[in-house]
Amino acid sequence: MVTRKELSIKIGNRIKQLRNERNISQAELGRLCNRDKQHIELIENHKVSANTYTLYTIATALNIELKELFDF
């Protein structure tokens, strides 16, 4: 079983990977999902765990299905 911290790391890394593949800055991703750059940075650096709605808005901003955030 994956721990909460391990899952947070995997999701943060996946968001960063997908964002970089699309050449989107943290600030731009934050704007697209109505969050600030610092919030995106905290998620990507595993400092906070994103709630389900935030993950949904990030997936939508990245133009992917929510389940794709869990492809790791």
C-alpha cells in the first residue's frame, strides 16, 4: 500500500511532468485553475496534498482526464 506522503510525491511529480510537457509555467497553471502560483508550487513540491476538486481543475487545465494524473 502507498502511504499518503508517497502518493503526494507521485501526484506532484506527475503534475510537474505534464505541465512541463505542455510548456506551462506554474503561474499559468495556477491562473487556469483559479489558484495562485504558490499553491501549484506547494503541490508539485509535495508540501501540501491537493483535494479532489483541485486535482480536477488541474487536470482540466492540462486538458487531460483526472485519471491521467494517476498514471505513474
